[in-house]
Amino acid sequence: QLILMKTGGRLIYSGQLGQRSSALIEYFEKIPGVPKIKDNYNPATWMLEVTSKSVEAELGVDFGQIYEGSTLYK
């Protein structure tokens, strides 16, 4: 189980990690524009990189808003 918040304390993911973080990776890779994880890359490092404030700005998204509209949130 992982609870992930962005700077400011807004929730952007709460759910199972899955084996080798597969559930977390699948969730974020479904968001248009989020870079796919590279083979043999550390999932924790990837997660921190793709959920950064700079990536949010680059993609024009709010991961908190996306999470609140997801089935994980409900």
C-alpha cells in the first residue's frame, strides 16, 4: 500500500503498489504524456521524476485532480 502526496500535501495516489510496483506504474503510465518507465529502471526514482512539479507544468496537468477523478479515489 502506498500513499503518495505532492508538494503541499495533496494526495496523488493511494493504493496497492503491485508486484515490482506494477499497479503504480500502470496508473501513472495511463496518464497522457507521462513518460513510460525504462527497462530495469528503479520504480521509486521514476515515480518521483514523473510526478514532479516540473512534469505537471510541462504536461499541463494536476496529478491531484487526476487522482480525485480516478476509480482509486472513489
